[in-house]
Amino acid sequence: MNKNFNQNNSGDNSIFNTESADKSFFEYLLIFRENLIPMILIIVASVATTLFYLYNATTVYSSTTVLKVENSDQNILKDSYFSEPMAISAFFIANQLQILEGFEVRDRVAGALLDSLEKSPDRSVFYHLVYQGKYHPVGTPRTLQSLRIRLGAVVDLKQKEMLNAIEISCESPNFHEAALITNVYAEKYIEYINEIRKQDISTLKKFLDQEKQGKLNELSRIEEKIESFKSENEISSIETFTTDLIEHITKTETNLADTRSLLSTSKKLREELLSQYKSYDSTYIERLKLESHQASLVQIERDINRLEIKRDLELAEETDLVKKQRIMQVYSDQLNTIQEIKKAKIKEIEKVIDLASTPEKKEIVNRLFLNDVEQITLENKINLLMKSLNKLNSQLSKLPEINLEIAKLQREKSTNEKLYMALEEKFQETEIIERTRVSDAYILDPGTDSPVLVRPKRNRIISMGIVLGILLGIGFALVRNYFDRTIKNPEQIEKLGGTILAWIPTIDGLKSQPGSPARGFVVANNTSSNAKESFKALRTRVQFAKLEGGGLKTILVTSSLPGEGKTLVSLNLAGSFALNDKKTLVIDCDLRKPRVHQVFEVDKHPGLTDYLFDRNSLEDVIRPTSVKNLSFITSGTIPPNPSELLGSQKMKDLLKEMNEKYDIVIIDSPPIVSVTDSEILFNVVDGTILIGKAQQTDIELFMKTYAKLYNMNSHNFLGGVLNDFSAKTGYGYYYKYYYYYSRPETKKDRAENAG
């Protein structure tokens, strides 16, 4: 019977691993079923906590205003010699974001919001614009500084993906407040940008008007001089002069004068920028200026202008159209190569510009850098144009004196006409921009009609609460099972090599009325029950557990610790034998905490100890029961030395005499771990049964006791019995088995038996 246990636990008092093999899916289901009620309570508690949180959580909405920003060219004097745009497009959106985050815009927004708050009839609905907390009355407006700092914390600014647009977002328990903040933010940014652009245009317009008037006066003077010269020399036409040379000289002088005008305009703009930036650290500007004047960038600009002028001279001298196209292609390839080098150099300087401390300062520093590069380009071009003009004038000097003079006057007139027309065109363009100017930034979506619930996400949180409750419930069940070292089911013992003779189901009513021990004597009841059938099964297995050596006469019932039901098993096993026409005697040898007399509701005196001390005769201590063939001996007076008394010769003689008078003698003994009484009796009986209680007895302690008894005398150890096992809570196959044998006999069963 214990062959497997012997193989797995060789040696005396062997300590074996009480951890079973990996659990199957069915075993996990049993764990969850055993812990079903606490798991449900945990899930309910989790859901209730979630609902409580949602009930008390503040609802927060988000409003997002989408702001479109344009990187338009604001330099209306820009000419074709700028082969590449000078705006730092790679940093444009980043610069605008920093302007939005900067002090100036936030200060304007804070002031406008406080003005709106003053006009609001109910300030209590606001959250960010008023103070929160017990230190201020409800609806107390924030100060300008406090609100400005608050805006920096609650307003989120970011670029809209793949677009030149900026999203201004704000969260608030009041959606209308969030929409108000984002829209005012966008409006004040547009207002600030437009002020800067308007100031630039006004400066340019004033300067262009002055230059234009000067050129007009100069043109009138030259025209008068030409007319006077013609009259004096009786010249009516200049067609005989070298028209191409004069035209080329005129074009060069016009370009030179235009370049000088642009250089003067650029210097005026620089003075305006420096006046706006008078509070900034000048050493930083000088450092940027040195960066922009470094030799490599200057040389690049010179090379570009040199190639452009050389190209123009060769094209002017060449009359063949095919050769002109070839010249254009050669110079175009060279210029493209130099332009790539120029781009790389500008990117390096952009990194220096990005070191500016604040968005407003960074914007002005960026424009100062562009102005510096522009001036370098213009100065280089003026030098090259002067060289080209000197060469052309040298050619012109070879003409006759009268032709030379009239050519010079005509050239001067043509140059001034072109300059005047250019300035007039720029002036008119400036006026048009000033009158019909469209802002570089405008609102794409105010976000006032699309409230977005930020938190709490009720459906998501409820789902998370349910999932968390389920996970906590599962975790509780697994952790509880991991730390719960009690016996769960008979298979647990059998997997460790032990033998289970039978399992006793939970007896109905015994736990509900623990003060009535007699209710545990189920075999005396006439009604059929699972417990009664289980004791019959135990009786059958005990009868066939030891057939050799004359069979079983005396059976010891013990346990590892108190309270595991050994008395219950002893009496019901004895009653089951008695109902099977076996003359049976139960002896209560638990001389420390006896319970047999409580079950039969009698006094424990006289009993076993009274007989062993010769106070009463054997006939006095043996008492009959209401069950036929069943008698019992109570413990008697509790002695001071139970172990010596149970190991005495008179006790051995008593057992020998009872074996002759009774078919079966059941001995109820103390727990084997607590005292040595059971070990003494173990050596004088025919067989021993070890009782364990489901959900109470520690599996490791039970198996150690099992191993101890087995190693003491494997021949006398019959096996274990699992008491108080609830088959209904997860082990349905046990329950169905006992139900089949314990249910009332039906007509169909009687017919089958008769057949």
C-alpha cells in the first residue's frame, strides 16, 4: 500500500519536498473556486473604489486653438542678388513657439484675461484665473504676475504635425475658461507679431520716400543739363554713339546705385533693430557679428558676386545665342556649388543664434544676423561693380570728346531714371502692404465648439477598475494558496507518496452547532448521508488493509495536532464496524483532553484510568451504547503521568483481554506530535490510522508525522484519513461519487438489482 511512499522517502525520518509538481489548469481552477467569495469581494471593492473615485473626481476639459503662422518675406527691398532666402526656415516654428512662451506675450494675455474676469458676473466658475484654496475667498482674481506664471504652467504649445501651425491647448474644469485662455493667447500673439511687422514697414516707407525725392531732384537736374549741352553743341540725336557700351555702363551704374541704396537701407534697419534691443548685452551682438564676418563666409559672398558680374560681362560682349547659353550653364554650375557651401556655413551660424536667452531677444538677434549677412553681400557687390564700371569707363574714354560728354550725360540720366523707378515701385509696394496687409498669423480653429473630456475617462477607468479587481482577486487567490500550507484534497497527499484510506466530507450541522458533539456520531443516525457512506468506505478499506498475520483487531486512531477530528473518526469507524455485526469497543486513551464521554453525553468517571488504578472493575468501565454491538470506555480520572500509565503492563493485559472479547477495538489517542502517548500505543496495536483535517492541517507536518509512523513500523501503519473535506467546493468528482452511493434507492436501481 505504501510502496510509492517507501521509494520516495527512504531512510529514517526523511524530510521530503512538500511542494507538488506544476499545477494543471484544473488545479488552478480549483484554487480560484476555493477562493471565489473573497475574489468576488475584492472585485466588488475594486469597482466600488473606482466608482467612488469617479464620483469625487474633478471633470477636466481641454480646448485647443490652432494658429496658422506664415514665414513670409518681410524685406520688400530684396533683389535678385539674394540667391538663397536668408530666413532661417528650419528654426522658424521653434522661434515662434519661444515667442509664445516668452514674457511679453504671456504678460499681454494675463492682462487681457484679468480684464475679461472683471466683466464676468460669476467668478466662481473659473479655475485658473482665480486663486484656489482656503487662504482666499472664492473667486478672488489672481495678480498679473501670478496669472502670468500660471499660464506658463497650464498652457501647452506645440507644432501641429507636418504643418506650419501651432496648437495652443489648455485644460480646465470649466471648458469656457479653457477656450477663453487659448483664444486670447492666439489673439495677443497675432497682435504682437503685427506690431513688429508694422514698425518695420513704417521705417522702410519713410526712408524710401526720402530716397525717391532725392533721385527725382537729381533726375530733373540731369535732364536740364542734357538739354543745355545739346543746344550748345547743336546735337539732335545720339544714335551715332556706341549705344551698347553706354547701355551696359548705364546698367552697371544703375545696379551699383541700387546696391548702395539697399546698403543704406540695411544700415537704417540695423539702427532700428539696435534701438529696440538697447537693453541687451552688446558683447553678445559683437560676438555674433564676428561670427557672421568670419573669413569663410565673406569669401563665399565675394566668390558669388564675382562670378555673377563676370557672367554678366561675358554675356554683354558675346552676340552668339548658343555661346550665351553655354556661358550661362557654366556659371550656373559654379554658382550652385558655392551656394551649397554657403548653406552649410549659415547652418553653423544658426546654432550660435539659437543661444539667445529669451524668445524676444532671439528674434531680434536672428534679424540682426540676417542684416549683417545682407550688408556683407552688398559691400562685396559694390566693390565688384566698381571694378567692372572702371573697366567700362576706360573703354568709353576712347570715344571722341563730344560723344563722350553726351554719353556720360545720357548714362547719368538713364541711371537716375531706373533708380527713381525702382524706388517708386518699392514705395508703392510698401504703401500697398501697409494698407492691405494680411497678418502673418491667423486662427484656423478657435476650438470653442469642440470640448474634449481629458479626465476622468469614465469607461476606461471603470474597465481598469474591473480588470484590476480581477487581477487582485486572482493574485489574492494565488498568494493565499502559496502561503496556505494546509491540506487541500486527498490527491495532494497521494502525489507526495502517501496513502489515503478515505476522506470524510463535512458533516452538515456540526459546524453550525459546535456545542453538540453528539451530532458528529453520524453512523448512529438512520438517515443516509455522504459522511455515513464515507465511514463505511473507511471500514471496508481498513478490513482489507492487513489480511496477513490474523487480520486487524486493535486499531489506533491518532493525528498530528489537536482538533483534527480523530475522536470523530474513531467513534464513527467503530459504529460502522458495529453496524456490520462486529462486536466493537472504543477506548478513550486521550488522557489529556478526552472527548468520547462528551459525544455519548455521559460522565467520564469511571473510566480507563480508574480501572488501571484498580479503583473500578472492568465491568464498571465498559458501557454500552444505543448502537447494537458497540461499547466504549471513557478516559476516567485525568492522571499526572499518562505516558507511564498507557505503557504499563496492565494496559497491555487490558488490550489483550479486549482482543479476546471483541472483534474490533478502536483506540482514540492523543496527537502524536504533542506527546509520546500515541507512540507507546502504536507499538502494541495491529494497525494505526493518521487523521488530517482539510484546510487546517499543515501538509508538511502531516507528511512528517506520516513518515515517522511509517518508518517506525510500516507493517502496523495503515495510512491516512482526510477529515472535514468539502467536496462541493471544487472537487465535484468526489461529491458525485459519494452522491451516487448515498442517494436513496430508486425504482430503476431496484429493477437493475433484481435483474
